[in-house]
Amino acid sequence: MLRRQELVCQQVVELVSDYLEDALSPRDRRRFERHLAICPHCTVYLAQMHETLRLTGRLVPEDLAPEVADEFTEIFRRWSAERNGPGDRPPP
Amino acid sequence: MPRFKPRNRRPIAGPGGADDDAQLLERLRSGDEAAFSALVERHHDPMLRLARTFVQSQAVAEEIVQDTWVAVLHGIENFEGRSSLRTWLLAILVNRARSTGAREARTVPSADPTPAVDAARFNAGGGWSTPPEQWAEDVEARLSADTLAPVIREELERMPARQRAVVMLRDVDQLRSDEVCQVLGLSAVNERVLLHRGRGRLRQALEDAIGGC
């Protein structure tokens, strides 16, 4: 039986995102995992990519500056006033 | 100054985030100002970062975010909850950003020929000649995470705008891939191409930073 050629390292690193995003066909996924099982360097590469994603996912959002928050309060109050109409009555 | 989240901080995208959004949205519909403030606070940073991938100016980006919230408030009865609130917000923001015309995304993402790893690191047979060194397990033992946050932020800044938008939405803000596609109007294949190049750049930037320590 003809066996489809195995992946080399240079191909594996280009498939890493598709692997992590679960976008490989079952056959390519098996080829990818077969390579990892015998290649310590690509295993290190994948571990580095996991670490990269972990660190990227831990970037903290910038806090909203108080003066910016005030501008949003204004936006809300204008909307609320328009919505409720004159006299600031709640909607019926 | 860029920092990392403490480990115990629940990510915005994590469990409960969407439920909290739904509750806040209900309160907002009934006119609750505090609910609006909480929603703005929660979504402001991802919105501003995404706006900045369309326009150079921080001030214009801030205007886009404000315009988005005005549009959201006026369209609040139209939100049917078929997508998450955040996906809806970000999609409105992208429409506003494009309609300002400041920097319409002119370039269609293409199959970027740049590999994720420099070809010089492989031998003729495609095997590693300069393999990566193990650092994943001991990154935090050797370096404080605060040292690496600026490395990631700076590399994000250097990326082409569309690539940066994809990486930030997927890996910083942790949207699902289909949500990223929906927000940016990308095919799944193009989204993955951009993500792959971007992640490759981040890994390389970290390798450069860690290797020098």
C-alpha cells in the first residue's frame, strides 16, 4: 500500500495555527500528530506557541479614564432624555 | 504601562461574561445608567483597539467608539441576541470605522508568502537546522510576565492593520473564530491566514526577547 509522504518540520510549523484552530482534516491532523510524536523540536515549537497564546491572552485592558467615562455618561443622558421626551417621564 | 492580568482574574470572554452582558443589556433597556457605564467599561478597550486598526489617530478612534455607542443606544431594541452583544458591538464599530473613510481597508488579505518561521532555520530536507529552544515551561521563572507584555504590545503595533485586528480579537479578546470573521467580514480561510502570520510574529518576538536573557 502506498503511504502518503510524512510531513517535515518546515511544513508542520505552517500548519500549527490550523491545528490549534481545529481546522485540519482528520487525515492531516493524524499526519501532524505523527510528526509531533517523533520530533522533539516541533514539540518545543508547539509548546512555545501555546505559551505565546497564553501570554497574549493575559494582556490587561487599559482602564477607562474618568474624563472619557464622563463623556459616555453624557451620551447616555442625551439618549435617555430623547427617549423619555419632555419632562423626563418614563416611557408609558 | 502594559501589564498582565492576575491569574485569578476572569477573562472578559470567559464563563459568565455573556450572561452578565445579557443582564446589563436588560437593565440598560429599562434606562439604567449604571448598566450603561458597566457595559462601556467592559467593552471600551477592545473597541478602541479595534478602531485603531482602521484609523491612525487616537482621537478619531475615540470618536468612532462614541459614535458606536450612540448607534447602539438608538438601535437597542433591534438587538435580537442571535450573536453575542460584543460581536454585535464590534460589528457596528467596524461599519462606523469604515464609513468614516479615514482608512478604508484597501488591501484584501492575500496568501502572504512570508513563512511563520524563517526558511534559513531549516535544512534542505525541511528539518530544523536551528531548532527552537525550550522556554515554554520556565518563561515565568526566568522573566517576570511584565517584561513580556510590552514585547507583545509592540509587536502587535508593528503588524499590518488587518492582521493586528484578527490577532487582537481572537487572542487578546478571545472571540471565537466565527465571531472574528463576522466582525471583520472575513472568510474563515483568510482569518486563519492572518492569524497564523500574526501568531508567528508574536512567537518570534518572544523568542528574540527570551533568547537575549
